[in-house]
Amino acid sequence: DQPQRPVNVPFTEFPQHDLAVTVPLRSYNGAPAGSPIVVNTRYMIAYPAPAIAAKPLPRELTAEPEPVLPPDADVVLYVHGMDSRLEEALDLTHALHRIGAQTGKKYTVISMDLPTSGYADNVDHLRIAPLETVGRARFRPAGSDVEITDLQVFDAGRRNTVPTLDFIEDFIVAFVDSLDGRVPGVKRRMQAVVGGSLGGNMAMRLGRRTDLAWIPRVVPW
């Protein structure tokens, strides 16, 4: 039961926005795919802006800012690591902004909270696919000479079936589709998808696909 916006934690100086992303589910082992899952997530569009002098806090709450993508933005989509959040992109964002100030490029980093990370919705993995999708567990019987009596050995033939990773990959694609519909130009201005750890895994997964013309290059680490 996460708060919409937490307090007393580090946060980005760039505006944060919310987006409802409808993620389709895949079919596994011939079983029909489940109903799409809507994930409410948080994201930032970090466009390099000139320094603004600090102003006194207003006495009334201001309206939520509308997301904007200037026409000269060079977009980099940052995918964070497992159990992280969009603020992981800030070090790279500040570095790209410094480089852009010297080269005249308006590097703009878009980063979002992945499902069940940051302040995005928590998603029960059993809604994505049943455990049998990755294999049927075989338990060692009690009384064997193995100390761990509940050791699970999954079917080797299904070892590469990873529904949760598939879901995160499909979430990223659906996120970009949804954001481009709300902020036109995201796909057209995309320069790269980057990320490390889980984000690197996602970058490589997205880079191997031939149906995403909006990805010109990927940078995994």
C-alpha cells in the first residue's frame, strides 16, 4: 500500500508525472493469455533547463505540471535495476546535461518506475502466469539423505521461460506507446534505451526485437 508521493526521501528535481500503462499478457504453453494488467507508474522527463532561482513555497498547492517534450529533445530512455526506481537515472542525467551544454545537444532522459518497484503498482506474479509455466516442481521425499527436504528441481525444458521478465519488457514497450500518445514525439526523438543490471537485461531484450522501429540503439551494462 504505497503512498502516491512519499515524504522525507531523496527525489528528482525534475517534474514527476503519472501514467496508467495497460500491459498485455503473453500466452505460454498453448494456454490462453490472461487479461491485460493496468500498472500505474511514475516517470520523469529530464529536459536540460537553465538554473532557476529558488522561490518561497506557495501557500496553496499548485496544479500538477503537464508533461512536455520540447521539439529539440534527444531522448534517452533509462531503465533502472531491480528493486530500484527512476531516481537511479539522475547521475547519468546530470552527466548527459553537462555534455550537452558543451555540444549543443538537449539530451533528455525519460525514466520510470518499473512494476513492483519505486512507487509503481505492485503486481502479483501469479497474475502474470502460474508457476507451472516455468516447470512443475519435484520435491525430494522426506527421509532422503539430502538435508534440504523441500529442494525444487524445475523441468529443464522450460528453464528459459521467464514470464515476469517478459512482463517487464512488455511494460516498457506499452509505457513508451502510452507516453508517445500523451506526449507526441517521444518515439521520433528516441536516441537509445540504456540501463544496467535488470535495466541492461531489458535493453538487450528490446534491442533484439525487430518490431520496434523507435529503438535506434541500446546501451546495456
